[in-house]
Amino acid sequence: MRRTRTLVWQIFSASLLLLPLSAQAETEARYVALEGSLIVSGLTSEDTALLLENPSLLRLQHAATPEAPGMLVSMTNDEDGLRISPYFALRAGTTYVASIDWPEAAPFHIEFTIERAAAAPPSLSAFSPSQSVIPANTLRFYLTFSEPMARGQVRDRIGLVGEDGQTVPNPFLNLETELWDNDQKRLTLILDPGRIKQGVGPNTLAGAPLVDGKRYRLVVSGEMQSAKGAPLGSELSVALRVGPAERRAINPDAWDVMVPAAGTSAPFSLAFDRIMDGGAVQRLLRLEGPDGDTIDGKLHTDGGGWSLTPHSPWQEGIYHLTVDPELEDVAGNTIRAPFDAKPGTIGSKTPPVSIEVEMEGN
């Protein structure tokens, strides 16, 4: 009769729930979280050869489903011992069962739980519009966090506070689906358009969320959590100073265009006459070269300007900057019309605007 094998498990970044073990244990095992492998040491060469030749003797599975087939694993032998590597990574917070069905001894059985790694607390890494003074009819705020954030908490954990310390009631459009980007890091907050647009019911009854000449704080609760459950930890706030409303349609002729010299890789730059919607600017401006192809390069905007640094030097010739008619400023004004335009006065079709510039050598 073969003796019963018992293992003393030393788990890195894991916690064990052990069955009673013999004090005479000769074999040790450790789970290396960074490698995702279990390393068993102290086995005799006979035992090791037996397991390598008969991998079905080893069984690794979820503790919650003991009847399910065991996980696929690979086994190799090196100077550290028998290395057991699951084909698929073990999940944090999950309990597993490992067992060996020795042919001539009682089976070995053990349970262990992989601890969840401490999630990094998120932080607010960017806010837009970032200018020192924003229009009273600003329509959108953008908040960018350092970590993917959990959904379903915006309404309760983000608010707008006036300079009198009072919370502004219902300043944001309440949407069933929160407006996160694909990475769940950038959040779009839309201030209630009905309260911003002059002459409509909500604006008449409650007034605009932001008032010219006032100061506000956008407050993010310290309880707001990342997708991994880590809270911010402390309250964050962004100071806002409000200026006059912007109620004009966008006019690209009012922009300052700074044209670099051909043969250089200096940025092609625009200075806007107002604060533009940063997300829209990234998507809806396009620069075409003398051959008609769109220029590739590194884009940058802070809402107050836009620049394109090319991947290769500029060539001499005529360039065209194309402005999509859907481009908006932070107050929702477009090339077609201001946000406050009366119904029926906005044209259904507005062609893109093209600005022609010439690049010359030094």
C-alpha cells in the first residue's frame, strides 16, 4: 500500500482553506500568482513520473461545481519541482479544489481561494472644458478618470454646488444609460438642455443651471467607485467660473489659422473664437493635403484651439481644412444655427465648410 500523500500549500497572493494535514508532511506546494502556476516540490521521482505519465490523476476544478470536468492543465518538471499550469488563468475571489487520485493510496484533496488583488483607487485625471471662464449656457462637461469606473452611480455621486453652498437641483439631463466611453473612463455629463434653451418650459420655470457671474463647484463623492470596486476615497471638486452665454452660430472665418512652413513638421494650428466641444473637435475637423488625402498626425485640443502635428514633413501646396457642419461649441451652437434658434429656422442640409491655405517653403 502506497502511503497517503499530503501537501502543505504555500500560496502567494492567495488564501487557503485547508483540510487536516499530517504534521509529517514531506511535500510542499506554492502557487505563484504572477505566473499562474502551482509548483509542487518534494515529490519522489517515482511520484513525479507517475503524474507526468498519467495527468488524469490530477484534477483541478471550481469548488462550486465538484461534478464538472477538471480544468485542462499542463505539467512539466524543472529544478523547482513539478510545475502545474492551468490553460486558463485562475480567477481572483474564486475557490478551487485540487486533488490527486493515487492508484494505491487514499486520494488527496485540498481547497484554496485566490485573493483579490487590492484595486488601485481611481482619481480624476482630466476635466473639460478646462478654461477659467465658461459660458453660462455650457451644455456638456467631460470627466476623465484614471481607472474604468462602475456604472449606475452618477446620479447619486456627482452634483453641482453653487457659491452659496447649496446644491443646484437637477442640473443634469437624467438618462437611463450613463454616457461613458468604451473604456469607461471618460464620462459625458449633459446639463439639462430644457433649462438652457431660452423660452421653453423648464427654462422658464427653473432657470438655467449656470448663471453668468456666479461660481460653482462640480463635486464628485469620495464614494464613487471604479469598476473593480475601489472608491475615490475623498471628495473631489472642480471650480467653475461662469461668464456670458454664447448664443452665436459657429463661424470658421473667425478662427485664427497658423500655417507652418513646408519642409517642417511644426504643427498646423487653429485658435478658436470661443470654447469648442473638445470631443467634437477631435472627430469633425479634417486637413487634406495637396493630393487630396487626409493628413495623418498627432491631434491636440483643449477646446480653445486645435493642432495637427504631421507624421512626415509638410509639402508645398494648397491644403484644405474641412469643418463638418455637425461641429459644436460647448454651448451646442453649430455652423447651421445657434442652439437657441427657433424651430423651423435651421436648414436641414448644410454643406461642410472648407478653409483653403497655402504652405510655402522658408
